[in-house]
Amino acid sequence: MVATEISPARRSRPPLSLPPGAWRLALPLVVLAVLFAVLIAIHPRGLAVASMTPWANQAVTLAFVAVGQFFVVVTRGLDLSIGAVLALSNALASELVSGTPVEIAVGVVAVLAVGCLCGAINGAAVVFGRIQPIVATLATGAIYTGLALIVRPTPGGDVDEALSDMLTYETFGFFPTSLILLFAVVYLVWWPLSRTVLGRSLYAIGSNESAAFMSGLNPKRARLLAHVLAGFFAACGGLFLAFQTLSGDASVGFSYTLNSIAAVVIGGASLAGGVGTVIGVIAGAYLLRTISTIMIFTGLPPMAQPLFEGLVLLAAVSVGAIEMITSRNKLKVLR
Amino acid sequence: MPSPDDRAALAGRDRGLLSDVEFVALSGISKSYGGTTALESVDLRIRRASIHAILGENGAGKSTLIKVLTGVVRPDAGTVTIEGAAFAVRSPATAAAAGIACVFQELSLVPDLSVADNIFLARGTGPLGFIDRRRQQKAAEALLRELGSEVRPTDIVRSLTLSEAQLVEIAKAMAKRPRLLILDEATSALGEQQVGRLFEILRRLRSEGVSILYITHRMHEVDTLCDTCSVFRNGRHVETFPQGERSPDAVVELMLGRSVSQIYPAKPAPAAGQPLLDVRDLSWDGRIDKVSFVVRPGEIYGIGGLDGHGQQETLLALFGVLRNVTGEVRFDGRSVHIGSPGRAKGRALGIALVPEDRKSEGLHLPLTIAHNLTLSVLNRLTRFGVINGGRQRRLVDDLMRRLQIKSSSPKAPVSSLSGGNQQKVVLAKWLACDPRLILLCDPTRGIDVGTKAEIYALLRRLADEGAAIVLHTTDYDELIGLCDRVGIFYGGTILRELTGDALNERNILRASFALATDGPTDSGGH
């Protein structure tokens, strides 16, 4: 009998190069670092508390929403209602998050609970109603927007100022509290979850759902979880926006939906599911916001901002498509 | 689930005694998909400490049997008992909890996660079910080393070759420490050494009391490994007997239900004349390596060998699907460049490809039969870009009659047809372009014997009418019964060409493993 090994020789990897796929995380971080350096260079105040805190604050809301969107995207879904959940949470916050400390605490919990509920409804429509995520969340998004408008027909309301100051200024006099808040919330939720089989299921069903099912995972539970997480993080974003603006506005949602998808893609996640990191997505959100800040300081017309964001998005998506363009089997590209 | 210590204790006992103990029993299991019966009141007993072969041709119900045992599908009727107690296998998770693990033929790996994550996909290795990455890594490493794999636990599954992935799939099933281990064509991509190593492990597991269900179409593996054989045919369990009790011929007869000769049309005298297709040193991406062969009009040329040795890629290259193919393709005497499927099927060449997976590559399932049939010839049915309804109807009626497609109406969706009739639609769709060269990839997979015979007769008739046919199949009988000449692929190239009396199962098998063949052979192709 022959002892020939059938498979081609193992591809050897140079010892110092990145493992395959690592560029997906490295690239947004590097680009963000470059943009950050540019920002500091052209900012009138340079690297100072007065420049850093606004920079940190302005992207936190989008970062929360993008992290929420990421959990749906990684399961190969898309949440078009995420901006509407943000708007509903924002509107509710302007009604509920004021008064005595107990009232404020109850209000915060209530807003987060409503966000989770919205996500659970999305998840149920997808899992039990067997509706495609895009269609299901398009419909529920309209409903949530309607509810937000009932809660707050015109912008306004009242949000506790002391808490707002606490969250939007600095800790120890120099470090933006909002960044600590963002990373604390994400860490507390995702770190333990990523070490459970359920958390791993999110990636697994996005990568190959039937293989995940055959391996004994529960795709329904994972998909439901993804949507609940999306609702929760959207509500976090809505709350923070309320603290930032001290009011509620039912019409803020739409741009967040699209920007969250952009941030997820720029952050290295694949819309085909199964790939991406939370850190990359947060970097993606900051990257988008940093571009707009730079544009303000360079004196470029603000109207051109969408144009540049669009170019960055296109570049990010193109980088992700390189694998496909270089594929030598045309059928693989179609799949 | 018994601990490793329990197993060691069992290993010490007399295996003869242990193997009388029944572990899983199926009784009256039936399952049908739409109108097709996949399993019909199947009774089967699987004893402990036994390696039990399941034999049967494609569509005999083997894969449905596995799906029932692993909870992927639920049977319409019948019961499963484990150690005498009724057990509802509701999902893969419940099957795993009962100690049933499976090495799936189509692999159950998640491409974007690491090897270690895949091996322990549904189980945390740490306290409270949390994932302990270090422990997971170590355990994966140990399993892979035992199987003789060089894959690292941190490698991403997407980057593995098929044979590496198959070993990971085996490691994944073994990691569950199953009491019933099912292997479905688990060695199709493995090298000889790896197979030998796997067999050693399986024999050791048997001595520890594990039941093993071994599905294969390689008779020699059954001979060297298994102690019990069960034959399935058309969804029924035909017979179970101790391995070695029947001759291979008798087993084949049991699988087919009739002798081989009846279902194949008679072969004509060897075709003479100029080749229509002349392939010289075709190479691509390290997976096709200098493939050369010729096919003449009127000839059915078979492509065989173990799965994954470049057969499919060769057909795809000839249909213009692959980029950067090197070598020369001469068509009707002229050197041609086949850049795309559109060019391949065009009037200048007239090549048709019946793809491997009819559901994803051959058909548009929700569309009607008529729409599917005319898809590849729409440009010939139009005037100024508008489809001529009358011409379309005539073509569709003609094709449905020629191939005897059984359906209530050409307006019925293709998804409503049985597998055999779906495959006829794929064939008819390509016949509509009057191809001169027809490439087929496993056209009879999962099709009943009756329809198979119809398809064989059709292919022979097409050849007689002057078409050249290249047929890739994993079914040895088809190569022997239907083809005029057969090229056996090994390591991306045609290692040997078999014809006449040399075209027999023994030689095909030997050539597939790169062993010397008996009788006159004609290697090369020129």
C-alpha cells in the first residue's frame, strides 16, 4: 500500500506574521490611531481634557448601538430597528430618568428593560415567526418609532443633570467617564458571555448554522439572545444620548441604524456572519465619528461629510472583499 | 456516560460477552420527505463493543438513518430504544446527551472558529460550563496528535484542507467520548496512514465497549475493520449478517436487488475518429496537475477515483468556472480558451455541465419546470429580447416528453418534483442547447434505480447520436457498466486509464489507491 499523503503540503506560516483574519481587528485600530493623531495635530487645543472628553462622548452612543448591531450581524442577521429602539429609549429616558435617586434608578432599569423587550420581540419574530431579520426589524422598527413619537411628540423632556454631568465629564479630572462607562458595560456583558457555549453559539450559527445545529447547539436560543443584546445596547445608547442632550428626541434613530451597520463593517465584522470582534466594532464607531470631527476642524464643508464617510465605508468593504476577488474558483465568489 | 475508568474496566472483560449486549435498537422507523420514502419500517439492533457496517447504494436510506439517530430529523413513525429504554432523540443535543456522536460526511465544522473551538463547540470545558480555553486547547491537541494530525488547535477551520478538516471532524466526535460513534464516509479524504491510525483507534474503542456504526462504500474497509454488516436498499433494512459470511458479489447483489448487468445499456464498439475534446496538461491551483485525456464523439468517458482528487475541478475547468487554468484544451481540433460558462455553452463550443449539487447549482427550485428548462437557451427563444411564448411552450413540451418528466404541469415549481425528476429537469435543461460535449458530475446521486436506468439509457442514446460525454461519478458500478473508457484520478492527475476487460472494480480500486492494476491498461490518454 502506498503511504502517500493526499493533501497538499501544509502551508507554513512565517513565525512573526499575523494569524489569518487578524487584520480584520488590526486594520480599524491602526486607522483609528492614525486619524486620532491627525485630530490631535490639527485640533486647536491639541491633546487636552477640553478636546478629549468631547471626542470620547460624541462616539459613545454610536459605539453602543454598533455593538448591539454587531451581535445580530455576527449571527448573519441585520437589525434595521436598532435606531428606532435607540429613539424609543431616548424618548422614555427623557420621561423617566429624573427625580429622586430611587426614581432615577428605576427609570434607568425601565429603559434598559424596554430595550431588551424590543430586542426580544425582534428575536421572536425572526425565530418563531421565521421572518427574515431584515424584514422583521424593518416592520418592528416602524412600530418602535411610532411608540417613541407617542411618548415624545416633540423634542424635550427632562433628564437628571447631576447624573448627566457625572457621566459626560472626566474621572480623576482627566479621563473621559463615558469611555469607562462604555467599556465597563460591554465588558460586564460580553466578557462572561463570550466564555459560555451560548456566546460561542452566536459566532457558530453565523458561520454555518446547519453545522452548529448538528453539533448540538441551539440556533434559536442564540438568535434570540443576539436580538436581545442588540435591544439592550441600543437602550444603553439611548440613555447616554439623553444624558448628553438632557432631553429626548423621537426622530434621532434613522441615521444610527445605517451608521451602526457602517461601524460594524468598518470594525472588521462580516455581513456574511461568524466574523468580527467587539473591540473592532467600537473602533469602527470611533473611526466614523473622528472623521467628521476632523472635517469640522479642517474647514471642509460639513455638507460633504456623508461623502467622506461613504468613501471610508466603501474602502472598508473593499478590503473585506479582497479574499473574494482573489479567489480562483468563480463559484466560490457567488456563494 | 461511563467514565474512562469504567471503560478500562470493560476492556478487561470478555468482549464476546459484552458484544451480546444491545446498546441501541430501532424498531419500525419510517421517514419520508414529501412523496419520497427515505426509510420504511426499519428495525436495527446495534450491539455494544461492535463495529457495525451499514452498506447500501446511494439513496438506500443510510444518511436518513444517521440523521434519525443523531436527532437531525425526526422519524414519522417508530421508536428508538437505548439500553432497553425508549428514548426520544429530539435534537442533536439530546443525541449527544445520550452518548451518540457522529462524524458527518459533509462535516459539522464551523469555518470561522478555531479547531479547538470546533472540537468542543457545544461544551464548555471549565467549571460551571464556562469555556476554559487552555484546557480546551490541551485536550484538542492531545486528540489531534492521537489521530496523527499536524493541525494546530488555534488554526481557523476555514484554512484547512479537506483531509485536515476531516480529521478535526473525527476528533470532534471522539472528544464527546461517545457510547455510539457513527462514522459516515469518514475516510474519503484521508491518506492510507491516517486511515490505518483511525482503524487502530476504532478497534481500541470497540474493546472498551463502544458501539461503532461504520458507513462506507469501500468493501475492503468493511473486510478489515467490521464485525457485523447490515445491508440497506431503497429505504429498507434488507439483512444483517456477521462480516465474512457473504462473498462480496453476494453483498453487491443484496445492495442492488438485481444483478448489475440489467440496468446498463449495451456498450457499442470502441469509437474511432478524431477526438472532440483533447485535454493536454490541464493544471489549476495545485489541485489539478497536468491532466490529459481525449474524448471522441459517441464515447462516454468516465472519471473516477476517491473523492477530492481533482475530478470535479477538472470538469469545472472545462466549463470555464475556474480562473488561471494552464494547459491546452483542443476542441474539434482547434485550441480554445473557455473563459466562462457563457462561452462554454455558446454555439461555438456547445459544452454543457450537469453540476454536482442540483439543488444549489443546477436548479432554481421555486421557479416552474418550464422556466428552469428554458433558462440556458433563453437567447434562442427571444426576438428583440422578448421571449416567444409559443416557441418556449413547444420546446418545453418536447423536452418533458423526451425525458419523461413526471409532473402535473410544466407550470409546477421544480421543488415539487421527486429527486429523480429534478435531475431529469437539469439534464433536459442542458439538452435544450444541443450540446456536443456533456460534462456530468454525479448525475445519479440520491436517485432511485429505475430513474437511474432511464438516465443511463438517455446518456448512451446521446452518445450514439454523436455527443461526447464525460461522466464523473463516485459509483464504481456506473464506471464499469456505463463508460467506454475510465480515467482514474489520483493526486490531481489521471493516474491510469482503464478500458475493456481491465475496467473492473478491482482495478478501479487499486488505481484509486495508486496501486498497480492487472490486465492491459492504457495510461496517458494519447
